Amino acid sequence: MVPCNECNEFNPMRDMLASDREQHRYWSPKLNKICPGKTCAQCTHEICRAEAHELGLPDGESPSLEQCSEAIALEKRNRICHRMQTHNKCYKMLDAKHKADKAAGIFHFNKGSKKERRSADYKELFGKHLVDMCEAGKLFSTFNDFSIKMDRLRTMCANADLLAEEGASVEAQSKAYDDVEDAFFRNTASEYYSDSDVEQMQNAMERVLEPMVQRLLDLRATHLVNERA
């Protein structure tokens, strides 16, 4: 959550628009440069309307509140599409290759199972050395989980895109893209459990591990005393 640079109300950063107006710019120590600020949809609408009035333009020439909300939803969609660009490209390449082989009467029943052929295709597209390292380190299940997760995200993104065609509200579209983005960053544990469940599991692990660690420290101290004796 960050404050709007106009009204100072806190909002998720993804629910605001960039504003390069002088009064909204700020100095970023991290980037070592002046950066555009952020304004919420309501403030963006009111600022644009006031600027239009100063120019002598009638009402309706500036973006409406609905259009500002639509711009926020569009930014979310573009951000998700950018993050999934590589996966979508590889998926399309694999799909096109399989369709071309099938149309040419080429089948691969003598080249292992479908899962093995898919793994070979992933090696070619994602990078053989990366997959080999995953296999050597017994981490290939993580690689497969990633692929499954990205397939699920691709379906979620496609469903979110359909909302606009179905006439869903801007709020519903924006929420759908929020869900995709949240799922993109969600780790394996919180994918299946709520935040409170994950916290309880972490607390339980700490309660179990703390006496074990203390016991090991006591044993080590006793061992050092015996060695000196």
C-alpha cells in the first residue's frame, strides 16, 4: 500500500496511475533519480477535469472516472501479459509443432511416453542445461510444478480477458487481473493454504525446532567440556 500523491489516501500501487506532474514527482534514493508519482483513479479524474477547465474545454473532454479505472485495468493486463510472454511463446511453439507433426502423419509412439516427449520439448525451448541441472539436483519436480502453475495462470489470464467481451464491469476485470498477479507471485505453500494457515504452520515448526536446536547446543557444549577434560 502506498499513498496517493494527491489525496494521501493509501491504495495498492497497482490500483493507481503514474503522474509525471511536477507536484507529484519525487526523488527515489534507490534509483537515484526523480520518478513519476502515483494518483488514484478518483484524483486522476479530478485533476484531468480541472486541467481541462483551465484550458477552456467543456466537460466530457477529459477522462471520466470510468475511463481512469479502465486505464488501471489495462495496465494490469499488459503487466501480466509481459510476465507470461515467454511461457505463452513456448506454449504456442509446442502446440504448432505438434499440430504440424499430426497433419503430416508423424507420430511419436516409439519415442517414449507423452510426458517424456514433453520434457524433451521443454529442454529444447527453455534451455537444456537449466533442465539438466534441475534433474541432477533432483529438482525436476519444481520445474514441472512451475510449468503446471504457468498453464493455470495462462487459463486464468484468458478468462480475465473474456470478461471485457462478456460486458463485465471494470471492477470485475480489474479484480480478475489482481487474482492472476497474486497467483503469479504466490509460493507453493500459500498456494494451497491461507495466510493464517501458513503462519500457524510456521509457528508450529518454530515450537518444534527450538527445543531441538537447544538440545543440540547443549550436547555440543557437553562434548567440548569432555574434550577439555
